[in-house]
Amino acid sequence: MGGIAGIGNYSCCRVAEKFHFMRQHERETGQSEQLLLDLLILGPYLEIMIHSRRDFIKLGVTAAALSASGPAVAQALSGAPAPALPTHILSQAMTAFTRHRARLAHTDRIGIVDFSRQSSAPRLFVVDVATGTAQAHLVAHGRGSDPAHTGWTRRFSNEPGSFASSAGSFVTAGEYRGHHGRSMRLSGLDPENCNAESRAIVVHAAWYVSPEIAALTGMLGRSEGCFAVSSASLDHVLDRLGSGRLLFAARG
């Protein structure tokens, strides 16, 4: 996927023209994945001229379509603005989405975890592929990925007993109720996370993930490799991702 080269040099009118061209191309080809990537790349540049929902409409862009990448517009459940995803992680995620599409029962939404961010920042994005709408959530990494508990993901591992997070593509599996209550199983689709099921890497809520913990300590607690979210985020994440969708994690 080519994306948009040199977008930073576009004038406001050129950006609007580019968006309308993208929409026409998407309608003709059905390539919604490229449109999503381009929308999310465009967002930070559009934000310089967007101050209200009315401005979106003037450009022919709904507020929802760019809420994932407009930090001044979208609000994470933590109460913090939703940050823009780095374009290289978006590109990796959409490449993974295309590569594993046959393994996915549903392609309407995907989850993207940006482990290049500190754990106190919302970094799990649940993205609607058709519209570009996204919601950002706090998520912890494994203690094996951050032995000194700095709040940063230092390493990944697929090894049993490592207690580290794994990178790569996962497909969401069935829900169950266990030690952490409502949880969702994950199956690794790549060599770097193929042990996810045997390691019991799942999505669950944890007391050590919350805006209050982040504000108090400057970071979240650590899991044993699972994608641990806040209790406030759990239902939204599990309901929106459900079973048979892509969850992609990377550090850049």
C-alpha cells in the first residue's frame, strides 16, 4: 500500500482534494483498508484547520472518520486525548490485516497496540475499518518485557515462563470467565507469538490498570504477558473486538 507521500507539504485545499479523491477511489475499488490508513495519516495534518464538527462537515469528513487521529477531538476512556498512531505501526497493522484476512471471521474492526508508548498513555486502539473511528485504552505489558518496571516495553518474548508480552498478529478467540473475571483468549498467528495459547495470553481486566494508577505512579502495573486493560475499558474492548478479529501489537 502506497499511502500518502509528502502530505506535510499539502495546503488545506490540497488535503481536502486528496480526501475526496480517496473516497471516490474507495467507492470504485472497495479498498477500505488503504482508505483507513490514509485517513489516519491525514488526521494530524487536517487537525491544524479543524476546530469543530462543522469544520469536518465543510471538508466532507465526518468527525467519526478522523477521531482516531485527531488528538484534540477524540477522548480515550482514561479521559486523555486519543493520540495519533505512528504511520509505520499503522502500515504494519494493515499489512498484517491483509496477510491474515483469511484467518479472520470478521474484518469490520481491528485492535492495534502501540507498545512504543509508555504504559501510562492510552495505546490499545480499537479501530472501525470502514469509518476510521477509534477508541484508545490503557493496556499493560508483561513484567518480562520491563524487568526494571520503567513503564516502557523493552523486549518481547514468545517463550513460556518469560512473563513478557509478544508482538505480532493475534486472532481473538472465545470468551471465558476465569481468575480475572470476563476474559478473551487469543491465538498467535505469527512465529513470534505462536505460543500465545499455551502461555495463556489473553485480554483481561486488572486492578493495576487505571487512570488513577497511571497518575499516581507515572506508569501502570505489569501483567504476566497478557493484554491487561482497565475495568472501565474491558466491556468496550471485548464487545467491540469479539471473536475472530485481528489484534496487532508492535513497538515500531
